[in-house]
Amino acid sequence: MAESSRSKVGRNKKDIISELPGNIHEKILGILPVHDAVRTSVLSRRWRHSWKMIPHLIFDDQFLGRMKDKFLKGCDSLIIHDYIDQWIPVFSRNSIKQLTLEDFNLGEFTAHHFSSLDLTHLRLIGFWFSYTSASGGFTFLTNLELIDVEISKQCIFNFPVLEKLTLVTCTGLSHTNFRAPNLKCLHQMCDQISLLGFKDPGFEDLGLENLKEFSCGLCYCYVEPSETSNLVKVFRSLHQIEKIYIAIEFIRYLAAGGSPNKLSKPLPYLKTLDISEIIFLELDVISCLLCLIRSAPNLCKLNISAEIYIEFSIYNDRLENYRVEDFEGFSIDRLEIVTFSYFRGLRAELELVKFLLAHAPLLKTMFIHRSKPVKKDVSLMIAEEMLQYTRASSRAQIRYLEQPVAINVFESFSDYYV
């Protein structure tokens, strides 16, 4: 019997998609949801393992929501551990470099799960981190993010090439169990002073002499009085630092114990200084800010954001007679850009503006964002006063912004500490 024309066409028709190069397969599969990408393995032998070469596997809320009723309700944490263990060899075979895991319900989850991987970037959220020197190591890890992670006291962390470390509400890390000689960037946000690994005695015991960028924020934290300067304690060994970001209550912590006019060992490489949510009614905090500025002879950019949640104005300014102590011959020779957000016109704020204009010979622009509660007549009076200030730079201009300058490096982690 003669074959039908339909049968001939079906037999001779080429599978165009299967004949595409492997890199095109990867791109196509990468666009699909993980669930659909894995299902392509049943199409043919050629497709069986194609999904394993996808460069990014994203298990998002949509995927987990679909699987919840089928899988998660009947699983305890031990089964989930085994389930994740099955993925580790897949990651290893495909040389996965970046891994993010978020789970607040797994309980104990140890670092040996990752020791067989050549990871360069690891992000863990909501884990109990048990690690010992016998469990392997992270030889290639350059970026580590630990968010809401509890670290065992028996942990021994030695990251030979780690360059960036982010800690958000973490416990257990200290100078006794952590070494990262090549660390360049440290971001830390917490709600307890005791969680600051450098609290006692200082950064030199953490081996962070090569640190280039440092960000730290304390939220909703009572700062205890100190007999010695916390500012000196923190920065006495950070002579290579190039960028500093100080957020929320951490400026109060630094101010405790008093601040010298400038540090005995300056910060010659500091180029950018960001101070967020500073209260210009607290003399010790203002002195701390001025000390940092005076200690950075090569400062290029200064970003300041005043506290926005406390209601005060020039009419209840308890520092209305405050004056910045001037030093003959002092100069910030490299400062070019200053931004000042939520400016109210308090005396301490005006004194800071006056001080910067008088001592920055290369200053180009000072951007000022006025806080909304400031009335128009008050703003005009403040602007007229600032026009009278002496300017070391003939090019210096004051420009006013409608919107504040965003300098919060912890914005992407706000869900974990607010």
C-alpha cells in the first residue's frame, strides 16, 4: 500500500530546533521557567541533559507555589536536606560559580554541603552555619553574603581570596574565628553592638588591613557610654580605606567616648565618605563627623543625609550658638562634590556648610536638598546667609535639589532588619 503524503512529510521533516547549536539551546531553556525547562528532557535523547547546562536556575515564588502542595507539606527538614544534597553534584559538574539559598525553616544546615563546589559568590539567608576546618573550604569564594545567619562558635573561617563580605543580622562571627587577608569590601548591618566583630579590641585583630570599602549600620540600638573613643578604636588600622558608609545608629556608636579634632593616623586614601541619618542636634555626633573629614586629606566626595524621622526646626535648635572650631592652614584639597539631603537650616548644618566652603579650594558643586517642613521664608533666609560665606574655590556653586540623594547601600537588605 502506498504511503500517504502526510506520512512522507512527517517522516522527512527535520527537527529544526534540535539541530540548533548547543548555546542556542541554553538560551531558549534559560527563558523558560525551571519546571518547563526540565520537562524538555523527555523530548529526545539529545534533549535529555540539555536543561542541566542552563547558566541560571531560578526557583522563584511561582515555582515554589506550584510545588508546595505536591512536595513541601509532606517533608520534614531532613528530607529537604537530602533533596538539596542531590543538587550539589549537579552544581559541581556544571561548575556553578554563584549560588543563593533562602530558607528560614531548614534549621541546621552545614557548610560542607558547599565545600565540593568552586563557588565564587555565595548568598545564604536564614541558616545555621556549622563549619570546621575539617569540612573543606571555599578556596575560590570572592563574595559572601550572610543574612540572618547563626554561626556556630566552633566555626573556623579562612577565606584566602574573599574580597567582599556582607553581614546582615548575623551572630557568631568574631576575630577569633575569621580570617580574610584579601578582603576589600565589608558591609555590616545589625541591631546589637555585640554583633560588631570589631567591637573589642579592633579591626587589626580581624586581619582587615587591606580593606578598601567599609559600610556599617546599627538599627534600633542603645549605644552605651565608652571610656575611650570608639572612632579611634574602629579606624586605627584602616589606613588603606577608600570608601566609608555609616548608617543609622553607627555614627552614635563611633561618637561614644569622644572624638579628637582629627585622627593621629590619618586616612590618606579615603576618597568617598557617606553619612546617613545624622542628627545635627547632638554635639558629639557632629564632632565625630568633623574628625573624619579632617582626617581625610584626599577626600573627593562627601554625602550627608540628615535624620528624617525626628521633628525639629531652627525654632527649637538647642545648638543655635554652635560654631565649628577653625584651624589655620587646614584644607581639604581634593574635595569636589558635596551632597546634603534633608537640610533644615539648623545652626550646626549651616556651620558645616560654611566650614566646607571655606576649606575646599577645588570644590565644584554643593548639592542641597531641603527638608519639606522648612518654610519658604526660612529657606530664603538660609539661602541668603549661605551666599555670604567665604569660598575657597572660585568655581564653587550651591545647587538645590527637589529629591534627596540616595546613599543607602543596605536598601536591598531592608526586609531583613526593619
